[in-house]
Amino acid sequence: MDRNNRMLLLVNAGLFIVIGSIISRLHVLQAWMGVNYEEFAWVLFCFSCGSILSNLIVGRLIPLFGVKRMLMITMICIIVALISFLEKPAYITLLGLWMLLSFGFGGSMVVVMSQAGIVQAQQGKSWMSFFQGVSGIGVIGGMGVGLLSNSILFPIDSHFPLVGLAMLTLLVITIFGYIPYETEQDPEGAKFKLSTPLILLACTNFAVILAISQFLSWSGVMLRDEFQFSDDLATLGSFGFILTETGIRFYGDILSKRFGKIPLLINTGLLTCIFLFSIYLIQHPVWALIGFVCVGLASGTIQPIVFGLSAEQKGSMARNISFILLFQSIAFLVGPMITGSIAQNVGLFEIYLFCSCVSALIVLLGLSLGRLQKVQISKP
């Protein structure tokens, strides 16, 4: 692995350290701000809005401003949003900061994932699962920081700005150490080529993100409010999920080669559906923690498969990735609206029933992809 690949992995891991650190403190943020479930859902909604904007804009701006400059801009958005927590914000200000944070993270992911796709296409490396495994290591590191912060009751208005300063350090390293990859597929006037496989892949990404993001977002709140876990112990569920999800991703490319990408997608989608439903059905703290681990093992390879297949599609790499991530952002958008209403008006466990039903869509979409692939192979 050359130096530039290592730099790309470092940027990727750094971004997810930030997100992991924040995810592990969502339930603490909710209590710190003194907002109810519905108001907290609007915070998550604003995160989705910022992410959608980034996916609509950043992919189109990369040919105009260049890869490195766009990465710098999006990372600066993250830094500004986090450092602004030096003082406790008003609720409206919190919504704006969360949108800015998500715009920065979503835009950075468009750049980083398109660069990873170029590496896979140009260098013949089937490393998308490995790349996202490194993302998982970043999340684990960030969640470890969050877990420690929860244990020692480290205040949000100190924690978030420190993470922002760490992000600033990563930005400086990126400016001086990373040389962007270029590809013949992405000239300035490259056209976006919409195809049925790309639409199915985008819908699959929508389903997995909708199910898993809401499963994770409410995990700490559910363990705290339903099973009376303390703030630090309430982080264990999401931490166990991320740990196993990351572990399985390092074997994702091996599993894909052995079983095939689409059959693996179908079976892991089915297992994800079953494990999520079991958490709703059993409603026991021990099984909830076991269920988080099992969902991580089952769902860990789904998104790498989606990105790997999308990298094989024709057209502009950056715009293909932007399209896939746009559906991901839509999932982040509608998820909090639905689950916030479920939590406020029905119950927290019913969120897991909803996530189980959504993950069943992965199976149906995988079957559609498999059928389409057979049709294309049979054509002369």
C-alpha cells in the first residue's frame, strides 16, 4: 500500500472518529439540551437536511474546485460546527450547527468514497470492504472516547470543541500530505448515467441506512429509559454493534468472492431483519445487547457491497457515489421523523419493529438485482 492510499485511509478514519465520538453522546446531548424525544428527532432531521444538501452540491462542485479544495471546505464546516459548542447553544442554534456538521461530514464522504472508488477501479484492488472496515475502526475509536467521556461525565461544551481541534489537525495533515487521485471517468463535463442497477443499489443503501441509523440513534435512549442503564453503560449497545460490524468488514471481500456479492447481500439482509425483530420481540436487556452484536455481524457487509457494485457502474465516479449517498441522506431525513413519532406516541421498542420491516426491503432489492444480473448475462 503506497503512502497516498494510507493518507486516504487516515482521512477516512479521522472523519469517522469524529462521528463515532458524537454518536456515543447523542443521549447525553439530548439530556444536556433538555429536549424531549420529538424535539430531539428534529435535531436528527436537521442532520439529514445538511447531508442531502452536501450530496446534491459537492459532487457537482468537485470538477470546478478540485478534490482537495472541496475536502478542505467540508472539513472546515465540521470544525466550525464543533468548536461552536464552547457555549451551550439555543435550540434553534443547535439545529443550525447540526446541519452544518452534517453538510461537512456528508460532503467529505462524497469526496473520500469517490477517491476510494477510483483506487478500486484503477489499481484493481477489491478493497471497498477493507476501506469501510477502517471507517469502523475510526467509529470504534471515537465511541471509545465518547464512552470514556460518559463515564467521567465530561461536559459536551468541552468535548465537542476538543474534537473540533483534532479535526483541525487532520485538516492540516491533509493539506500537506494528500495528493488526490484523478480518473478518466471524471472529466469536467462527464455525464451522470442513471441505470436500473444504480437505482436498485441506491434504494438498497436507503434501506440499510434507514434501518441501521435509527437502530443506532435510539439505542442509548432505549437502554437508558427502558432498562435503566447509566449514561456510560447505555453506550455499550452501539459500541458492540460497531465493534462486530467493523470486524466482519475486514472479511467482506473474502466473503463476497466466496458466496458472490448479490447472494451475500440477500442473506445478510435477511439475518439483519431477523435479529432486529428479535430485539423487539424479546425485550430483555441481555438479549438487547446480544442483538446489537448480531445485527452488526449481519449488516456489516451490506454497504460495502453496495459501494463496490456502484463503483463498477458506468459514468462519473463522483456523481455515482453522490447519487448513492443522496439516498442515504434521504434515509437520514425521513428516519428521525418516523422514529421520533414512534418513540413519542407508541414506544421505543416499536422502533426496532420498524427497522426490521425496513431491512426486509434489502432482501427484495437484492433479489431484484440478482434477477437483473441473470437477464443481462443471458443477453447475447
